[in-house]
Amino acid sequence: MKISTRIAFSFLFFIILSKINFLAKAQNRTISVNVGVILDFDTWTGKMGLSCINMALADFYASNSYYKTRLLLSSRDSKSDVVEAAAAALDLIKNVEVQAIIGPENSMQAKFIIDLGEKAQVPIVAFSATSPSLTSLQSPYFFQATQSSSSQVKAISEIVQAYGWREVVPIYIDNEYGQGIIPFLIDALQEVDARVPYRSVIPPLASNDHIGEELFKLMTMQTRVFIVHMPIDLGSRVFTKAKEIGMMSEGYVWIITSGMTDSIRSIESLARDSMQGVLGVKTYVPKTIELENFTLRWKTKFHQDNPNILDVKLNVRGLWAYDAASALARAVEKAGTTNFGFENKTASSNLTDLATMGVSLNGPKLHQALLETKFTGLAGEFNLQNGQLQSSTFQIINVNGNGERGVAFWTPENGLLRELNSTNTSMYSTLRRNLGPVIWPGDSSSVPKGWEIPINGKKLRVGVPVKAGFFEFVQVEHDASTNTTNVKGYSIDIFKAVMKALPYNVDYEFIPFAKPNGESAGTYNDMVYQVYLENFDAVAGDTTIIANRTNYIDFTLPYTESGVTMVVPIKDNERKNAWVFLKPLTWDLWITSGLFFVFIGFVVWVLEHRVNEEFRGPPSHEIGTSLWYSFSTMVFAQKEALLSNLARFVVIIWVFVVLILTQSYTASLASLLTVQQLQPTVTDFNQLIKNGEYVGYQEGSFVLGILQEMKFDPSKLRTYKSAEECDDLFSKGSANGGIAAAFDDIPCVKSLLSQYCSKYTMVHSIYKTDGFGFVFPKGSPFVSDVSWAILNVIEGEQMKEIEKKWLGDQSDCPSSSTQVSSGSLSLESFWGLFLIAGIASLSALIISFSMFLYKERKQIWIRFDSKNSIWRRICHALRIFDNKDLSSHTFRNKALKDRDVIDYVHGIGASDASPSANCPTSPISCSVHMEPEFTFSEDSGTPSREYFVPNPHGHAFLSVGANEQIGLPNLSQEGPRTQEIALENC
């Protein structure tokens, strides 16, 4: 047993010795690769970075002992100077022949070193130079192993958007680091409709007095949201001074960028106390076991190397330095172990001779290897795309007490998130509810509105127009005795009411836009432009909201109706017209109605002619009867009885049409005769242009540009200053130095009509505007608050009182809608009725004609010679149609009555055979001659009509067709026979 144990220990000892020997040989075979480090040894970032770089290489090669390459660091102190940093880089490249340089520490030093690295093909790996302007150099040998400061501007702008702040002032250091982020920050703020009215630039070596002067300047402005982007040492001084002068009180908002937030734990306690309530954007580093272990080891190592520094805090810059060194070690190994030399040029004793600087032979391979290096480092995923470390998650923190409190997270994919591991990450969010509670400066929990009326500032300068008329809106009166100016009017009273409705007090003063002599200083466009030039803080007056003005100023919501309209004189002559009774219907409706009356008369005649005695007779009689019957339906006075069902159907439809026509006509005529019909003299502005009429507009108004766009001749335009002057121009007329129409804003036109409502009228709106509004500078926070106050004022009773005070009661004036209506009824309103009547009439005609052809088919088609022409056949059919339809019930009933008369006469004749004493024989006798109704003549082919045959002895003979239709014996075989019946008086 002991022998076995000895053998095992011997074998284990042999293995250990072999491994040690192998490692020793491997160590002897490693290749040292020179790498330069340029940092500021006296700064916290420099000390922390160098410590992390050394630990990174030690940890890396301890884990990868089989690597053939070993990075050999050559450190240089830049002494916080750009020239020293450039000299150090040149020395490392020219004399040490480093394969890469880690550093420098800040963006100002990096700019020149990047050019040196590109010239020598030596990669420059920076872990703390965050300026986005460095990437614009587009050098392939520069690697920004840190997040660019521009990657956080989206998070900052969305914080501003979430809280609804409209103005932001950036405060930044005046160097490459500070200036690089500003273009990106302003673009991001503009995307969320936030304005940057001012940029506060602090020199790197600014004194406390200079900082105080700049902060005092900010206090006089309205904006209360500040974004601070500067190094931690200068930032600490700014916040200390801000607290000293009272800018860290309630109502202020301070946001610091990651440059300060990432190192906030390293800020001295005095400066941190002055930053209470500040929001910050901090680079988020996920917590891992490796990170915790490294933090503990780093603190121990750092205390050993720097025993005089007690309170140390590792931040993300140290982690980036650690990851940058690890990435460079990986890339050097991957690039290979050959060609670590330089291609030198002509030698020179001058160490700073750039012309003789060599070119690294391994540079291109190392450059490609760095681009392909990807791993998970202490700071997160390490991936250099286009030489830039990709942006990751940011944490929104709130400085509170001695530390910081998390408020939210921001990711490029999901925006603002309350919790980073939230399950609801399918949508991008910028909502405030995703932000946690914040303790703002002044220990306030209420979200600041982002702007205030400056306490130390002057009153709000409100410009007002100086007008020569339409004083209802704005009137400026100057009292020479007291040298005071009084401004009043409709717009002024509304402005005052709106200012009182604001939730805070605003001191303001009205400043007339006038020359020293009191006259207007220009047009409304000129007055509005004064706000852009900062001569006015606002404009109150009858200023119309139009698009081209919003290019340089902002309007509030309108407080009046919108639009530009045309006003023209009116005329009322309808009731004095002798032909006013024709006005209710248009000419097309009159003509259509008349034609249909004739057409219906014709239809009724066709349907009734063969069966109705009242529609038979001479042609003049038949025409007159038909027209009489048709036109009498207008007053429902028709007396003729209709016998045909088809005619009755047509007349029922037509009477319905006539009823609607007459009722509509009566109503329209009554309206014309009883209601005042005020008609405009002109209804279309194109008519004015065509006729070359003169038109007017208010002097100084933007309406001039609209009239020019409408192609009005400039020589045909005339101006007026007041309603009285406009009325005078109308009274003269276009031909006598006046105008035929005026164009103005609807409120001004209503003011004109309130004085002359019986003489003029608005025709229609010719141009759409947004009405009158108040003017403020572009992006002014006043706009939203004043707009809110305007809504409250115009929805209340105060608005009605102001309108009644200045614009009067316009209820007595007729509205323009009733004045301009024509009142004539057109065919378009009744064509459906005529269509129904026409279809019914044509259908009745078709049915009647079809029945006629079928009933008389033998007479028309069979008995007619086929050799005759179509025209003769048509004429034959018309002759048959002209005869009575004896088969109709009308004539059958009449025949029965005639037979009863004949029987009665026969009875009387039989009584003559026996003498009667009481009834003497009458000398007058009556004979009834019976013969067929008609005979068919071969030469003419025309049947004869019924007739009476006079007796040559003074007796009357009634010729009646002897056929079965009247119940008489059939005499067609016996020929005509005559019966004479003597009628005697009893």
C-alpha cells in the first residue's frame, strides 16, 4: 500500500514538473508586442484606466497562457495637454514602434493622435474619448471603444418629450468634447418639438465669477430646463454656483449627460449636495459575478498601488479600458506573430520629424482583427462596428441624498421603460408613466412646467397695431398732457382676460407699433416680424393667423371666426317687378310644364276620342276641349267626364304632379311677395375681374397678397382705413372712384355690417384662414398656456360681454344666407315627377293603341288590299280610329235607349188604328227610316258615318244600322226598310 502511494505521488510530481517545464519553454517562446498607453496620470480617469488596463492583460494571459503574443505596455503621461499627448504618440510610434496605442484620455487630445495613427497605420483605441466629432474624421485606424456621447441624445430628448417641456438650454464646455454633441442634441430635440432658444458655453478654464455671470443671464430667461454636458470637475463648479445663486430651487430642471453621471459617485460631497434633484443619463452596466469579483480585486490592487487614495469608485470608463485592453490582446494574437516591424523612411535625428515616421507592417492585419473581435466584456457586449462601440442601454437616475435613485431605463429598441426586464416591450414608448417618481430641485415632487416668468426680468413687451379705422378691435390713444398711452378695443380686452386666466401672474405693457409722429410703422407683417427680431415679446391685436407668418413666429389658438370674405352691396327690387309672378319657377321648368300640359291633353284626347262624345266633333272643337281639359287641371276645374280607364289613370298621375307644382309655386311666390329678398349685386369675384371692376381692401392687410394671387389687376385695387371710408367707396360706385366689392377678414366685415347691415352683405368665403390670434416667439412656452386660457375665455360669458361691448348686437341684421338665396324652383327639383307622368302617359298610349289594332285587325289587315302602300294602310287605320267605338259600353247603352224610344213610337202607331174620340188625329207624322249603319264602297273603301234622312214631306227619318247590336232585326239581307210612324197630338 505504501509502495502504491509513493508511486502515485511520484507520478503526480513528474506531471507537475513536466507542466512547469513546458510553461517555462512556452514562456520563452512568447513574442512581446509593443503597445503604447497615453493617459493623464494625475486625473482620476487616467489612474483608474491604467490600473484596469494592467489588470486586463494579467487576467487575459492568465486565462490564455498558450497565446504566443504578449502585450508590452509603454505608458506616457499627456499631462492634460494636447501637445504633450501628440508628442507622446509620435515618440511611441517613431521610437518605440508600438503596434497600437490605447488612449488618449479626452477628445481634444485624440483628434491629432488619430491623424498620426492613420499615417503610421497604427490603430488608436480610445476608451474615454466620447466626442462624436471624432468619428467624422473617418479614419480606419481609430477605434472608439466607448459609447459616443451622441448615443444618449435620443434618451435625453425623450425625457423632455415625456414631461412636455418645449424649451431647453444646453450648458456645455467650449471644447471638442462639448461642441461635438450639440448638433446631435439639437436635432433630437427638434424631433420632439423642443426649441433651443439659447446655448450657454462655459470655457474650460472659466472662473467662478464667469460661471456666475452666465448663470445670472440664464435666470433672466424664461427657460428653466438645462442640459449640462461637461467634465465632472467643471460640472461640479457649475452646480455649486447654481445652488449659491438660487437656481437649484423649485421650478428648475437640470439634466446631466453620461460624462458626469457615470462618475457621479466620484464627485465630492459638497458638489453632490448642490446637485439634489438633478436627472442624469447613465450608461447601464449589467451586474454579473465577474464584475463583482473584478471590482473587489481592483479596489485591492488600486489601494496597493495608490495607498494615499482612500475612497475609490470604479466606473464604466474603467470597464471600457479593461475591455479595450482585452480586445487588443485578442486582435494581436489573431493578427499573427510576423511583421511586427516598421517600414522606416530616411533616418533623422529629430524625434518629431513627421516626414521620417515609419509605417507599421502589421497595421492592416491588426485593423481587420479588431473589427472582427467580439466578446462579452465587463461592460457588456464588445463589438466595434465601423470602429464604433455600439450603443446599449441607458439608465435614467435621480440624484437624491448621498446617492442616486433609478427612475427608468432607455433602450434603442423600446424607448423608455420602467423596468428593464418588462414583458411589455413590443412597442416603442415615450410615455411619462414609464418614468418613476422624481424628487426635483427644491425637494419638490411636482413636475416643473419648464419655464417661468423671470423674476429679475423686465415686463412682457406686447406690440399693438396703430390703426386709422376699425377701432372696435384696437384703438391707441395718446394723452399729450400726461404723456401716457391708452390701448383699448375688442382684441385688447380679450388679451387682458386671457392673461388674467393664466394660472400665474404676468406683468406686461402695451407698446404701439408706431413712428415717433404716432403713425403706423408698417404693415401687420412688419409688426409680426418685430417679435422675431426680439423687439416685441408678443403682439396683441387683430392679427390674422396665416401660414407664411408661422415660419418665424408662433400663434396661439384663434379667438375669432376664420376666413376672408367678399362684401358687396345688396338690392331689393323683387316686389316692385311687374313680372314677379314668373320668378318662382325657372324658365326651363315653365317650358317643361307647358309642354306637359299639351302632351297630357293629347293623351287624354287619344284615349277618349272613340268612346266619349265630349271629345268628338270638328277638329277645332276637339283641340279646344283637349287643351281646356288639360290646363283646367291646374285649378281642378275640369267638367268633362272621362270614360276610359287608361285616361283616368293618366289624369290621376298628372293631377298629383300638378298638385305639387301648384303648391310649390304658391309657397315660393308668397315668399317672394312677403319676405324681403336682398340680392347681392355680385356673387362671383371672377365676374369682377371680367368686368374690370374696382375692389377694396383694408390698408396694411395681408389681403393684398390674396387679391394678387386671385389675378386682380393692381390698378383696380383701392384701400380703405375704416368702415366709414369703405361705405363711402361703395356709395360712389366702381365707375365714379369707388368700389364694387370689398375683401376683408370676417370679423372686420361683421364690424362693417353691424353699422350698414341694410346696405351690404357677405357673399361667401374666398380664402380660408384661422382667424385672429396672439403672436409669440417661435417655440415660446407661452403659446400653449395662452391657448388654453383662450379656450376658457371664449367658452365663458365674458366673451359674450366683450363682443356685445365692442361689436354690438348683430341680431337685427339679416343673415347673409337668407339674403343671397334666389327662391326660384328649377327643373332639377321636379324632373322625377315629370318622368313618372311621362312614363304613365306613354304606357297608356301603347296599351290603348295595341287594343285598337287587335280589335280592328280584320278591317285594317285582312280586308285591305295587300297591293296598297303602307301609307294608305296607315290612313285607313286612322279613319277607322276616327269613328266611334260602337262596341264600347257607352254606345251600347245609348243604342238600348234608342230601341226603347222606337218601341214606344211603335206603340203609339198601333193605337192610331182605332179611332179615339178623346185624341184627334194629328196632321204631323214621323217616319223612322231604318238602314244599315254604313256601306262599304269598293272605290273608296270608306264606310259611311251615321246620318239623319229628311223626309221630302216634312217628316224626319232616323237612319240606324239594322243589326244585332241595337236589338233590331237583322236587315242586312232584306236591304233598307223604312218605317213611318205618324205622331199625332192627343
